[in-house]
Amino acid sequence: MKFFPLIWRNLTRKKLRTSLTLLTIMVAFVLFGILCAVREALVGGVALAGADRLIVRHKVSIIQMLPESYQARIARIPGVAAVTHQTWFGGTYQDPKNFFMQNPVEPEAFMAMFPEFILPPEQMKAWLATRTGAIVGRKTAERFHWKIGDKIPIMSPIWLRKTWEFDLVGIYDGAKKGTDTTSMFFRYDYFDESRQAQNWGAGQVGWYTIRVKDPAQAAEVAKLVDREFENSPYETKTEPEGAFAQGFANQIGNITAIVSGILAAVFFTILLVTGSTMSQAIRDRIGELGVLKAIGFTNGRLLSLVLAESCLLTVLGGGLGLALAALVTAGGDPTGGMLPMFRLPGSDVLVGFFISLALGLVTGALPALQAMRLRVADAVRRI
Amino acid sequence: MAGPLNWFSQIAAVTKFGLMSIPQRRGSVAATIFGVAGVVLVFVGVLSIATGFRRAMTASGSPDAVIVLRSGADTEMVSGFSREETRVIADAPGLARDARGPLASAELFVIVNLPKRSTGTDANVPLRGVEGAAISVRDDLKITAGRMFEWGKNEVIVGVGAARAFDGLEVGGSVKVGSAHWPVVGVFTANGGVAESEIWTDARVLQDAYHRGDSFQSVYARLASPNSYQSFKDALTTNPRLNVKVERQSEHFAEQSTALTTLITTLGFLIATLMAVGAVFGALNTMYSAVASRTREIATLRALGFGRGAILVAMMIESLLVALVGGAIGGAAAFLAFNNFHAATMNWQSFSQVTFAFAVTPALLGQGIAWATAIGLLGGLFPALQAARLPIAAALRET
């Protein structure tokens, strides 16, 4: 630590060069942070999926519906602790661009199945008491400035009746940091009555969610469910929630590969720029390094001095960049609904820190070795 | 002394000196070149995704090709018609006709889960049920392998994009719909358009398989002439028996592509801007060290009578040339790596997969070179100003 002033002085010797390099590194880490948030938004659902939950959908495709009567049959299958269903409503609020999900659910079974949604008990009571009641996540409520008691008109092109009006009885929060709080849920009984009234689509639901008694048995339970409905007009495909989310993310494309590719190009570029600056900085002071050696600095100490200098630079730049990225991403989804889970996870910040450290070691390595191998006589002669 | 010719020869001389000194500074020059190349590569690469997607979505549809949906539906997925409604639509004035009647095809649009070749996981592949006029209401749809499916049979033809992206979709393969296997009997191209992502079969066959009764979701039609669009549209929208909207196919698909292309383009520009800022700092560093290592040389030139302007312009040219070399390398690398790279992604509007090829267009390469130029100019300006303003006497004394 006693050499810190020396390292600091070396860094601040050419203030312009150091600040330019620092800014370059900072920019790279801002980009790193933002891309991590984008990836999180697209594939983050996988990590948040419940390990003990399975999704049952129509075998041919998710747009085909399953009979409501399957619920009782699934509940009887050994290993199933609970089952409930949801249906894609696909409505829009005011403008088709204002996208968020609305699904009819059975309130009690639904809230028991998804403990990550937290609804105050009195709001739950109000929901159970209001047939046209709906609850919405904090994010969407804030986005449209809705408050409890509002009447929310939702247009639905799918479910014949054009405008559906819901009474907002509750606003739920997420139990975990990444929980998606953009969806709206309303009562299935109200939904199904309206379908019966227009004699279309009644008694059909989108997909079932199962809670298994023992997560270790999930694969077997999934097989049992699919076997139960084999050769019926509505065959099913059952898979763990995580696999379902992963499959969904894969439909967009290989996000992780694309993001890693871009980041690799970015860091390679930064490595070149900072690496060349660092070696330039060391070359400028070969004479001084020779003097340090002459007065008794060991090879190892010179090596660590140079490495410490480069690491200080990259970690400083990396830290500033990550802080800025955290600030930028704290605002949430920049696209207005397309990326509801846009946020920078803490684990990625940690990864970023280690990358900045590694960047410092790699860029400093060559100049540090040069410094270590200096012969005093040669170096001092250059002054 | 002050003639323009002399001025230019001064610039040429200083530039030549600068360029000849590059081998001595090859490390930092190479860093700048690759820095700029990196920016251009990523910029062109990311935007080629957006360009390719947009191209696939808009390749379909000449001005006389229209699509009719239920009013309020922005995609076929959420639209719906009964057979009577599709008949009324087909009989409206303004449609082209052939021996079999009006050129209108009532269609059914559903999805079927098939594994993607690249990931092995299920994807929503669009499956379309069509009527006899389907091929004539689209542009340039050709069967390139195998044959057309037989009407009334459980047979399918697949778009060339779908054949490439999803497992089992080649002539001789089959599509599993529930417990039945539908053989693939042909592969078609559609001028790179969105239909190439789809699987086609007879609409009646599909209605039965998906329990859809006698219903359809859209009507594709060809107008007698592009000018009859308004009269066709008015006839349908004023008909009290219908509740529909009419769009040209090209506009319909362009609209569907805007959300994704806007997202990718925004992201591409954001990444490129941030990287370019980094590259400008890199270029600044390089040029400042170039100026620093040539302080005496520049001062000597000034003492010999070279003008400030000539030094400034020469330094800018040097910086620009270095950046342009980087830009050219980045653009070439992007072209080789990404042009015509086949991919499939989700079209969120129709909830189904669209296959497309990344497109590195000349316009995109031009934009990449523009970025490189901007980086070179910005990165060269301040060091060049510094060089031009060097106090001659003090600089000559410098070691």
C-alpha cells in the first residue's frame, strides 16, 4: 500500500492520456451492463421459473386450447400437489402498442400456485367479492397511472365482445427482484360466463400449471400427465416451467450467443486500445524504471507495480462504467412493454468487476514483463 | 509561397512523412485500426439483422396484393371469418378473376410446434391452410423441389426458409400434427418473403385437424389493378354484413416488422455509439502520441515555412486514412461473416417464427464507413490542432 502514491502519480503524469483510456474502459463496461440487462430481459424468466412447477399445453401448439375438464383429471394424477389454469386473452389497452399480458385465472388457486405475486389480503378479499375484478402488477399500474377503483377498458380482438371493462381491485408486487409485474389477471368465472353468453369458446382454457409434490419426481409426473391424455382429441405436452421458458427464449434466437459475440468484439477492441496505451506509458518511463531497479527494487516488485497501475486503471474504469450502467438500467424497460424484465442483475455486476480486473492483468502483462526484464545499465543509459 | 499548389504540396509532403512514420508506431496505429474495425463490424453486424428481417417481411406483396382481416385484428392470428363472410369478400368489386373465379384465397393461420435445427427446442412454426387461388394472389411463389400438395389430402409443402430452419421439413420428411404425420411433398420459394417461413396445406384439411369448423382467419386477394384498391376497400368496409379491414400485403407485413426492427436498430445504434466513443478515445490517444513523437519534426517543418493549415490538414488526413482502413476491414469482415446468414426469430405479432437472412446492404456498409470517417475526423481534430499550434521555438528545443 505504501506504493500507492507512486502508482497514482504515474497514472496522473499524463492526465489526458489516462482520462481518455479511463473513458474508453468505462464505455466498454456501460455497454457490458446494458447488454447484460437486455439478455436478462429476454432469458431471465428461465432462472425465475419454479423448480416444482410444470406447464401443460396442447401438444400441437400453445395456441390450441385444452378442455377445462382436464383440471380434475390432472389433480387426480399421483405426485400432483395442485393445478390451475390460465388462458391467453390478448387484449390491448387504448392502443395496440400498449402491450401487456392479461389472463383470466381462478384467483385463489392462482395466488397459491404463484407465491411470487404478493397481493395485500384486503385486496384479495375484494377480488374474491368482485366478479369483474382484476389485479395488475405494480409496473403496469404505474405505467398507465391506474389506481385501485379504476375501471379499465380492454379491447379484445380474439374474444368477440369488443370491449371488456374490469374493476381494478388490487395491485400486486413481486416477491423477488426480477419478478415480472406487468401482467393483469382477472376472474375466469366472469370470462367464461361471457363466452357462454356468446356461445363461443366456453369451457376451454389455454394451459395448466401443476405444482408437483416432489421436484425430483417432476419428469415422471410430466410423463404421467401426457400419458393420461394420449389418444384423446386434445393431447398434451408437459414440461418444467424452466424448460418452457428456455424454449420460449430460444424462439427469439440464441440471445446469449449474440450478446457474448458483441461483448467479445467490444472487449477485444478495448483490450487493443488500452494495451497499446499501457505499453506506450511504460516505454516513456524506461529510464525511471531503471533507476528504481538501480536503487534496489526487485523484479517482482517492479512487475507488481506495473500490474497494479494497469489494474487500478481498468478497475476504476470498469467500476465507473458498471455504476453508470446500473443508473441507466434502473429506469427499467426502455421499449414500453417489450422487455418487462429489463434490469442489471447483481451477479453480472460481479462478473463485470472480475472482467475489469482480468483486463488490467492482460493489458499490463506485456509492459510489466518488459519492465521486469530491463537491464539497469541499458535502461539508465536511455535517459 | 502562398499559392494553392504550394499549399497542397505542403499537405502532401507532411502527410507522406506522417504515413512513413507509421511503422515506428505500428502498435498504437494497429490498435486504432482494429478499434475502428470493431465498431464498424458490430454496427453493420447488428443492423444487418434488422435489415434482413425487414427485407423478409416486406419482400411479399406488389401494390395489387391485398389482405382482408376482421376489423380490430392486427394479425391473422387473432382474426376470424365464417365461410359466408369469405364468399362476400371474394365477390366484392375490384378483384382480378381467372377461369375459376375471383383471385381470392380464404386462409387459416395456425402454428405447429417443431424443433428448431439450431437449438433442438420447440418453436412455433406457422402452418397455413390455403385455397386454390393462394399461389396466384402472391408474387413469385414457385415450387422448387417436389410438387404441389394434392387438395383434400394430408400433404404439405414448405417454404425454403422453414425447410432450412426446422427439423424434418424436407421433401420426404413429415410434419407431426397431433398423432398424424403429414408428408412433405414440396418446397417453395417466395422471393425471400415471409411465406418462405410457412408450411402450407389445404385449408379444409387444416380446419378438420385443428377443430376449426368451417372458419377462416384471413382472405388474400389480388386486385384487378392497383387503382381498384380504394373501391374494393370501400365496398367491403361499407358492407353491413361485414366488419373487416383491408390492407395491402406489403403494408400489413411492414407494419408487423416495425417493432422488432426498431428495437434492433435502436440497440445497434446505441452499441455503435458507445463503441465509437471508445474508438474516438483510442484514435485520440494514437494521434496525440503521433504528435508528441514528432514535435521536433513538425516544428522544423514550420520553421522551414510550412503553414499551420497544411500541418492541420495533413494530420487530419492521416487520422482519417487510418480510420478508413479500419472501417474497410470492419465492413469486409461484417460482409463475410454476416451477409446471407440464415436465422429464424419470433414475430411477436403473429406469435410465430419468421426465417430470414441477415442482409449486409451497400447502404449499411456506407453507414459503417461514415462511422469510421466520423471517428477518424473527431479523433484527429484535437491532436491536429495541437500540432498546428506548436510554438516553434519551444518545440525545436524539445528532446
